Amino acid sequence: MLSYRHSFHAGNHADVLKHTVLSLIITALKEKEKPFFYLDTHAGAGRYQLSGEHAERTGEYLEGISRIWQQPDAPELLQPYFDAIRALNRSGTLRYYPGSPLIARHLLREDDKLQLTELHSSDYPLLRNEFSKDDRARVDRADGYQQLKSKLPPPSRRGLVLIDPPYEMKSDYQAVVKGIQEGHKRFGTGVFALWYPVVLRQQIKHMLRDLEATGIRNILQIELAARPDSDQRGMTASGMIVINPPWKLAQQMNTLLPWLHQKLVPAGTGHYAVNQIVPE
Ligand code: SAM
């Protein structure tokens, strides 16, 4: 039984980090004319109503996207991400937040392709409806990890894979590494982006140790923490692991993170970092 619903968390500081990195990778892939493939293994519902019961109950977006949206000094690098949000909020009031599939939909070109998978019985139909008129996209109710075997390599031989599980089950920390290993074996030149939450730092250390043991090269880690590591319940930080990152990504995130951290965490607690954890 899947109980996680992203609608409770949409637009929080972890989404801001994830979707900023996602938009920068897509923007970099568009620098070449050749079309590419976007695989979103854990796609969610696609669109989230911020005034809805779920988002209002936690109010997480108020400490996330609300803090940076429409800031006059927002760095130019955030524009592709903000453009995707603006496309859902034409009036200028932030009512809807786009999940990763809608950010990709907004930024991808006519000849690029999307493959989206979502297992949840309530979120899958919402996602399918979002894309019912988009010929570029295929939406399946299927296991995201399985896609890393069955959908790679893509015919275009260019692509980005986003792996964004809920980590509801402890086994996700191992499943993501195994999935990446399977995907990378088939599509070694692809860009793989894995999101992770820091709830217990030890879990992330183990996951990274397992990832490094696969022998995969060229791995970048990007992290933003709202609070210091803790052994109490709750997410203190989140990060993105990017395999084969676009060459400018590290530098772009080094530019963005001080601004993002200052705006998202006005108390100044936590930290941010960009590290090449495995060289090319
Ligand atoms: N990627 C989305 C975004 O950024 O907007 C958010 C995804 S949310 C963190 C994780 C999603 O994975 C949930 O909607 C959950 O129902 C779904 N899910 C859980 N296990 C899955 C699996 N094995 N395969 C596909 N989807 C799964």
C-alpha cells in the first residue's frame, strides 16, 4: 500500500532544490539540437493545488516556493524554473505548483519525448489526464525502478532520468542504487538525477557508499539543509545526486545556493554544498 502523497509537500524547500536542478539540466540538454528523452520514474500527480487541503495542512510551500517566487533579486538562472511555475499561474498569484513532469513538459521541445511512471491509484489518473493531449508523452502505471531496465537506452541516445521515490520504505535507499546501476549499464552516457532526503545522515552515507562501490564515474552531489543533521524525526535537508552532470551545473549551483539558502532559511541554520564525489 502506497501512503505517500506528494500533495502534502509540493513546493517545499526540497522541491525547490530538486526542480531548480531539473530545470538547469534540461536547459543544458537543449543547447544541442538533437532531441532527447526524459524518464521520470516516480512522477507524482503532476500538478498540486497550493490552496488545497493537503498543501494547506502542512504549509510546507510557505517555507519553500513562496519565499523565492517573485523576489526582485532572483538570479537569472532560476528563470526556466520560474517560467514553468508561471505557466500554471497566469494571474500572477501562486495557486498551483508544477511537479517534475509539468516542469519538464514546459521546458521540453516538440521533438523531445517524456516517459512518466506513477504507481499510486489516485495520482496516476491525475497525471494521465494532464498529458492526455501531449503526443510527446507516455504515461504508465508501472514500477519506476523497472523502467530503468525496460526503457533504457532511449532511441535518441540522449536523455535525462529523474529518480524521485518517496523513501517510505527503507528499501528505497538500496533500490535507487540498484536501479541506477541497471540504468547506467544500459545507458552509460545518460544524465541520472537522484533526489534524496536527509532524515538520518547515516542512511545517506550508506547510500553514497553503495553508489561509489558500483564504479560509476562522474558523480556530483548538491545539498541544501534547512537545519543541522538530527536524530529526531523529520527531514532536515535534501539533495540531488547527478551522474554525468552538464559541465556548467556545479558552477551554476555554487552561484545559486547561497541565494537560495538565504531566502529559504532566513534563520541561517543548516548548510549548502556542491561536491564532485566521484571524478570523471
Ligand atoms: N517527482 C515528483 C515531483 O518532483 O513532482 C514527485 C514524486 S513523489 C516524491 C514520489 C512518487 O512516487 C509518489 O507519487 C508515489 O506514489 C510514487 N511511487 C512510489 N513507489 C513507486 C514505484 N515503485 N514506481 C513508481 N512510482 C512510485
